[in-house]
Amino acid sequence: MRILLTGRNGQVGWELHRALAPLGDVVAFDRQGADLSRPETIAPLVASVQPDVIVNAAAYTAVDNAEKEEALAQRVNADAAGELAGAARKLKALLVHYSTDYVFDGRSAEPYREHDPVAPLNAYGRTKLAGEQAIEAAGGDWLTLRTTWVYGVRGRNFLRTMLRLGCERETLRVVADQIGVPTSARMIADLTAQVISRAQRERSDGAFASGLFHMTASGRTDWHGFASAIISAAREAGRLPIKTTSVEPITSREFPTPAARPGFSVLDNSRFDERFRLHRMDWREALALVMDDLLVGGSSLN
Ligand SMILES: NC(=O)c1ccc[n+]([C@@H]2O[C@H](COP(=O)([O-])OP(=O)(O)OC[C@H]3O[C@@H](n4cnc5c(N)ncnc54)[C@H](OP(=O)(O)O)[C@@H]3O)[C@@H](O)[C@H]2O)c1
């Protein structure tokens, strides 16, 4: 099997490069090799690789910057995603793509199901929704996996920010009125590899159906709960000079950002569970594994 991977230096892309390796030959591109801001370059690139599977881990993910750069975010997150889907269809390849809880407005009190009404609150969410729609419109064999609150050992993410601030400040003030599910990039990559394996079997048996799935860790928390878990795990591990003695809850109003965020981001994963029958770890269990990697392995926080 030949797999074309985009976004190889991102949180999920980095983990995918490793997780997909047992499935076959992974041809992995960074932004220079596959620039999604130039959607017109996608079809020739895909044709030159002739993949059986395309995994699109590249995205414009700077949520606040997207408010000012929506046209660029739209090219990367929507137009290029549509081009990848079209190129996959031509080659009869499978496209695996990621989307986000930010397609919802977060006003629900119940975990969102895949076909609940969408109403993005910000530019990033609009462009990711447009990407989902462009893929569906292109047709062919595709799976779009919506996930939430991604973090990992690399890149800009909440875990690394909290660990860095935890070494600098005695008190951390963290938003407690946004509820969601932290999902590690490694878990996303490992689940994706299993999903692809199964999807390829279904495709060769003529039993495959394209679709949209929610795929996150299990459980739920808020950013304050996530920060508290990170700081106490780091203190216990004893590898970092953690200064923080207090993690205080604040409201989103006290921490204004250019882009509005949904207050409730929990996704109902039952459709994913029924189709793929995989174990999704609780977010705390997955966090413990990442913390082991980061602290015991001694990765740099800089
Ligand atoms: N992060 C989250 O909390 C979150 C939540 C829900 C869903 N998702 C979705 O999950 C997927 C993976 O996200 P992630 O957290 O791994 O994101 P990430 O760490 O920000 O990685 C995104 C990757 O895309 C690359 N990229 C950006 N613009 C590009 C362009 N014009 N052409 C080619 N590559 C480009 C980046 O390249 P550089 O390394 O050069 O910057 C980076 O390697 C995305 O679809 C994202 O929307 C993320």
C-alpha cells in the first residue's frame, strides 16, 4: 500500500508518519513539498505519487489568525481538501481527512452527533466546515474524522504551553467554562492507522461506505481541569522545576481572544465505535502516556 501524507511536521502528521509505517510505503510531505495554499498544485502532485490512500493532516490551524486570513484558511482547509478528494477519486484512492468540533456553536448540552446542525462561531470553523463539504461533494471514497483539543509532544499546543508557564508562574489562571475532550495526536494517529486498515479491507470486499465520524478520547473536562491534571502530573514526575502552586478557574470573558470558541465541544463517538470497534482511551489515560514520553523521554519544551 502506498500512502500519501500531508502536514508531516504537524502534531498529528508527525505521529501519523510513525503510525502508518506498518501499513506500507508512506510518502510524507511538509508544507514545502505539498503547499495546500496552492490548491492547483495538488492534482499533479497526487498523480506523481499514485497513492492508494491519502491522509490529509495539513491544515490552517491558527484559530485566532484565521479571523484576519480567512481567504488563506479557506484555500488550505477547504479548496485544497476538495482538490485532494477529487484527485483521490480519480485514482480510486481513499482520502482520510480531519475536521473539528469548531463546526458547532457549542450551545448544546448533549454531546454532538455527526449530523447535528452546524453553526461555526469563527473563521477557522467556517473553513473547516467548507472542507468537509468540498470532500463530500467531490465523491469517491473518503472518511472525515472530527476530533477535538489536540495536543502532543510537539508543536504549539495547550500541554506544552501549560508546562512552560508552570515553570515560570506560581499561579495559572485558566478558562473553566469551555468543556471538551483533550485528544492526543498519538491516539489520533494510532486510531487512524487501524481505521485505514479496516477501510482498505472493506474497499477490497466492496463493502466500504464513505462518511463523517467523531473520533476523540473518552471522558470530558474543561481547560482548567486539563491544566490542573497537567500540572499535577508534571509535579509528580519531578522532572521539571514546576513553580505553579495554584491553578485558578476563570471565565472566557476574562480571557478574550480574537476568535470566539464554543462553550461545549464534546462529540458523541458512537457512530465511530459501532463502525470501527476500537478502544478510545480516556483523556487522562492518554495524557499519562504523553507525559511519560515528554518528561521521562526528556523532550525539550522550547
Ligand atoms: N489542534 C487542534 O486542537 C485540533 C482540533 C480539532 C481538529 N483539528 C484538526 O486536526 C488536523 C491536524 O491538526 P494538528 O493539530 O496536527 O495541526 P498542526 O499541529 O497545526 O499541524 C498542521 C500542519 O499543517 C501544515 N500546514 C499549514 N499550512 C499549510 C499549507 N499551506 N500547506 C501545507 N501544509 C500546511 C503545518 O505546517 P508547518 O509545520 O510548516 O506550520 C503543520 O505541519 C487538522 O485538520 C486540524 O484542523 C485540530
